[in-house]
Amino acid sequence: MKPEIQNSSKGLFFALIILASWIGSLIFLLNLNLENFTFVISVGILLQTFLYTGIFITAHDSMHRTVFPKNLKINNLIGSISLTFYALFSFKSLREKHWEHHRNPVSGNDPDFHDGKNDSFFTWYWKFFTTYISWKQILGMAIIFNIFEHLIKIDFWNLILFWILPSILSTFQLFYFGTFLPHRKLVKPFKDSHNARSNDYSTLWSFLTCYHFGYHWEHHEFPNIPWWHLPKMR
């Protein structure tokens, strides 16, 4: 890892900004009167989707020890908090699967890869989704939903539009830009054992689409580089 990144606190700063933004916007949107602010709905959904993707990317960087390299306890804590907010994931379990992906990309041992037969978008997405989501998580999210709705008295549609829908949309965003496009097999073969390719988006579009996760060959070649530094490696 480059010294300036190893000794940097930028990763922690960005992680806290993303987490605080997600929490703040969620609280605001869950308490929004939809009848008076219908024009905010689309913007709110897009914003929450983007921030949901951001908290997962934050957790992803924690798995690579790049959120706060100087203190791995804090680094892992940020990852655990991010994954709990995202969908009640286990940081340890997800980290193990993610490193299995890095060790065996585009193979039968890659948890992110399709079933080896059907590489269509939705079939691959469903395999990807069911690999990571468990019934315990779904049950846990359902319990939290009902607590918010019936005990805290958050409106049902606010919960659907700004909590449930953005979390689902972000899984599509992460899958499409971070797995499907980089790892699908095309006529032109992959250039090396990473079995990954990068998009040609500008730095701005790369950030907006998936926090530079589309610079995917660079991520596999330099897994100790945080998301915010990938454009320089590109």
C-alpha cells in the first residue's frame, strides 16, 4: 500500500460523511409529508439509492482494510456498522466471500459469478442476490419495518419509498456496475487472471454510477487502494 494511503485518514473521513449523509437524509425523508412534497419523492429515492451504494462501498473498503488502515478495530467497526445499516449483513461472513471472489474471479468458486450456464442479467443477478441474502436478514428487516411503522409511527409509504426501494435499487447498481459489466465474458478475452475489465467513464460518471467501482480491473490489481483513489490508478 502506498505510504500516503497507509497513513491517511481520508478513508475514515469519507466513510463518516457517507454514513452521516445516509442517516440524515433517511431521517428527513421518513418524516416527510408526501402529500405536500410529492416533487421530492424521485429525488429522495435517487439520493437514498446512491447513499445506500456508498455505505456498501464503505463496507467493501473496510474488508480491504482501507477505511482506516492505522487502526483495524475502527476500520472493521465501520465496516460492521455499514453492513448492519445496509441489510443486517455479517461483516466477517461477507468479507470471507468477497476474498473468495478475489482469489477465484469468474470461476465455480467465485460467489459473485453466475451458475456457469446462464449469464443473462436477471438470472445472474438472482443467483448473486440469493447467495448473499438470507431468510434471517429478511426476517430481521421485516421486524424493523414493523417497529418503524407501528411503534415509531413512520408512514408505510415513506418506509417503502425511502428505505426499502433504495436498498433494492442499490443492489442492482452494485451488481450491474461492479459485477456484471466487469466480469461478464465477451468475445474479447480477459487480459489476465483477474478476469475483470474497467469501464471508460469519466471520473465524475464513474463516481456517480458506483463510486469508481467500475474501474474494476484496477481494483483487482490493487486491492489495497480505496475507492476514492482508483481514478489515479486508472
